[in-house]
Amino acid sequence: MFEKLPEGFADFTAVFNRQSNITDQYRVGEGAGVSPFCTVHQPMRSAFAEKIKIGGKKIRVVQLGCKAGSGKKGFAEKWLKESGVAREVVDKVLDDHMCCYALKILD
């Protein structure tokens, strides 16, 4: 989509950003959702990550922030705190990219 999103699409994003069992399970939303498309790609990326191993170890993806086509940035303060990544780092990444997430190798 290259123009304004259809009426009501913003509601998807608002619901997605609310704390829930799903946002906790996949470490998504919590403010990092900036468009309805985030509601699809953030959980999908995290779910795929559950099937991937690096060096025989499981991984986890944590969504830290996203940028809308309008340039508006959203930050997941909960996941920033959990990951230990500074908001300023994510803000700088989002200057040049649409998404910023952390990949953690689990023990």
C-alpha cells in the first residue's frame, strides 16, 4: 500500500500493542507495532525463530522497535528493558531501517 491505510486499520495496531499472552510469548508489540503489517510480521518472525538453531542452540527474537511508512517510530519499552538494549540505539537503527529486533542465542 502506498497511500493512506483503510479506515479501522489503526485499531489492529492498538490491540496488537496491548500486553497479552501472545505478545509475551513472542516478545512483540508492547509499543513496537506501528502498522497493521507489524501484527503479521512480528509474531511470524518470532515463531519461525523458535524452529531455528545456531550452533545447536535455540534462538529467540525480541522486537525492539519499528518505523511506519510515515516515519513514526514505535518502541517496545518492555522488550528494550528485558534485552538491555538502549532506546537510543534502536532509534538510530530505525533512522535507516523499518524494524529493529534482537536475536538472542539461548543456553
